[in-house]
Amino acid sequence: MKYTIEVHGKGAEAFIHKLTEDQYEQLQDGGVEDDAMDTDEISEVLGCDFLETEEIVTGIYPGSDNIQIIVKDESGEVVWESDEEFEFEEYVDDYKFNDGNYFSAEDYQKGNFFNYVLETEEEFDPTLLIAETVELLDGRSDLIIDINYRDHEMEKDYGDTTSKGFTYMLN
């Protein structure tokens, strides 16, 4: 059986920059975390457009009120849908950008973050879903960056989300 798994919710795309001590102090003194700096001022301190970085982390905020999972069979019929009480049975945690000075421009987003194709002979079982999370900047942000189905490979595509604004963080 081939299943399509759609993951919708509220989350973010975090644009992470490693900072020098001077850059950190300029952003902190400028009040970047209090929205006292505009994007041009932030980019000037960083020496590049703040969206131009190789360190981008995309995911959904953990918590059942932030995520909805819809599973469809080959004919497009919904075979399972998460409810407000849904919690993953298992999490795999990672921690990034905790050592040193970092800046994160976190673009708050809503929509369809991930789409997966799962092929299995078994009937879909939501208890086999595993959330892969990453904690950023010593816990300033926490995102579910991937979902796995125990012992199965899944094809992953990114969905379509809408930006709702930026939050700036320093570590």
C-alpha cells in the first residue's frame, strides 16, 4: 500500500548566522531582539542579507495544537487524521548552534510543511510515527524537522507555507 502523509501546522524557517563578538554586541546594543533594528540594519551588521546563509532549519513547533497530520491512501481517501490530543510516541532529539554566538532570524510560518510517500504492506499505524526535533540556540527555539515511520524509508517533499513575520534571537 502506498500512503501520502501531509504535515501541516505552525512553525518556522530559521536563518542562522555565526557571529563574531563585535557583531553580537552590535545586534544586542541595537535591540534586535526587541525589533528595534530593521532588516537593512541587521544585514549591515552581518555583512550580508540576513536571509543569505547556508544554515537554514525548517520545521514545525512541537505540540499537538501546532501540528496536523493527514494520511491518505492511493485513491486519495483519508485513512487517518491527527486530532488535538495527538502526541508522537517517540522523539529523536538534536541540538544545534548552542556553542558560541549566533543570530537567528526565525520566519514564523503556517501551512503545509512536509509531504511524505510511505510504501508498506501493513495498514497505517500512527503509533509508528517518530518526530525528529532540533533545539536551537540553547532552547530558544525547538522545531520538528522531520517525521519518520519506524523501519521504513519515506520520500520527502516540502510543502507550501505562508510567512507571518520574523522573530530575532541571539545566543
